[in-house]
Amino acid sequence: MRLEELEFDLPSRLIAAHPCEPRDGSRLLHVERGGGRIAHARFRDLGALLRPGDLLVVNTARVTAARVRARQKPEGTPVELLVLDAGTGRVCRALAGSRRPLKAGARLRSEGGAAILVEARRSDGSWGVLLEEREGGWIGLLAREGRMPLPPYILKKRAERSDAPEDRARYQTVFADREGAVAAPTAGLHFSEGMLTELAERGIGIARLFLRVGPGTFLPVRSARVEEHRLMAEEFEIGADCAEMVRKARASGGRVVAVGTTVVRALEHCARERGEVTPCSGATDLLICPPFSFRVVDGLLTNFHLPRSTLLALVYALGGAARVRAAYVEAVREGYRFYSYGDAMLLL
């Protein structure tokens, strides 16, 4: 697939800078996979678009407040670190953004005064960073100073160019329970506790898996063909309960609806490796773009994605390029909100 096939025009006014209030009040564009019919709804109406026996699969990854602001000594150049694998130790990996190129040996001082030494750059583009203080390690520093790792397109829309107190709660799903992600599984942001209860009462199952959303979600595709792009591997785990719920849904004729592209990648990786969804864990760098043979996923609940992105390529693979393009044109015409804090699309 050529990268330019993933282009579309989006007015900047449609990029959502803040979440919808309430969570389940966002809009929902329903696109039929079969005939391509498009209908407009509210996210809270999702239950009416599903059938008893259908299964929603969600990602329970919890976003870590992983952005750290610092200054490079001695000149004071601002540097922003995205900490990737914080632990109680003093060394971890981080992506770094700065007006001036960083070099190994650079010394930084965080907003709160922590001393940080930049070590060697690694093959994945990240830097080794050493926290010179010993108390609490990187986990401790993030607890004190970490900011929510909102995508750049949200920060650019805000006058203060920063996260806000509301993001601590709203850039998390209500079912998030496992730390470590540096981006939210955004399709799940629309669910409220009340909606989960209502779906269960309708006979719609909700299965949970974990995929640690990594920095690859921020990285642009540089290759001319999408399939030549290499995704950074992300840790995932599918437990016995999730695997059994998928098996039962498929056996009884229910549809498996992935809540977000991360869920699609975890389920399809497992099915390709093992022939079916079984309890498993590991890392996946599965890139899905047309043509792709889906073995597990029947439908997808997802946000509206950036042009020229692997996320949009995955949606094309499941829904068909022409059908998804038409849906995006309709979404723009009708003023849907785009990207992480935007509205949702159900492809089913």
C-alpha cells in the first residue's frame, strides 16, 4: 500500500483539544462492513448496534505520566523526555525532544531539580538516561514531576501547550488497571461505568487484554510503502478468561468487536502464531495494512486517525479503503471531532 493512499484533508478546527463531557456523550459514526451504509449515533447508543452474544474486547493499559520537562546545562535549553520503561532503578530509556540536538554526556536538570545524565543513543532512537539521585528511581521522579503524555496535536491546540488536571482522569479508560503505556488506547476513552453495566445487561460480553501502548504510536511512517515500515514491538498479554470468552463468542455465532487498534493487533498476532486465540504473552510488531486476512476480529470500534498512519492503514484493511475513505469524508462534512479526544467510529 502506498503511503499517499492514506492522505485526507482535515480542517484543524476538527482536532479535539479536550475530551467530550460526559465520556459517553461523544458521537459515533456507524459504518456497515458489508454494504457500507453510514449512520449517525451517540456513543451511548452502542448497545443498540450490537447483538446479545457479541463480545467487546478492551485494552486495560493504564497511561503513565511519563513526560518530564528539563533543561540542558549549562545553557538552559528546554528538553522534554518521554520516559519509556520507568522502574525503581536509576537507568531507563527515553525519547527526547529539544531545539538543540542532544549528545551523549549531556547533563539535564528537571523542573523539580533532579540531575539527569544522557547516555548513549540506542538503535530504536531512544536515549539511555541516568537519574543521578538514588531515592525512588524513575518511578519516584514520575510520581513527583511526570506529566501526562498527550499527543503533540492536542498540545498545539491548547493555549498553555500543556496537560491539565482533567487529563489525569480523562486520558485513562475506566477499565485501565495496568501501568506502563505512554499513550492511551483511545477507543476505550468513551466508555462510562454506566455503559459497561448496560452492555452487560443486554447480553454483550466484555473481555479484557493488555497491550502496553508504546512510543511507536507517535512515530511517522517514513517509507513510501506502508508495509515496509517497522513498528516498535509492544508487550501484550491475553489471559485465560479473555481467550475463553473469544472462543465461546465465536462458537455461538457472536461477533468479536475490538475496542481499538491495539486490541486488533494483539488478537490477530496471537491467532497467526497459534492458529487461534489462546492464553499467551509476548511482544508484537504486527503491522496490518491491505490486504490482510483477519482470523478473529469481526468489527472495530475506533477513533478517527491521523493521515499517513499505520492506524488508518489497519482500519482500511478491515473496512476496505473506499468504504473507509467515504466514511472519513462524511465525518469531516458532519463536523465529527478527530484524534485521541475525538469521536468514534464503529466498523461492523
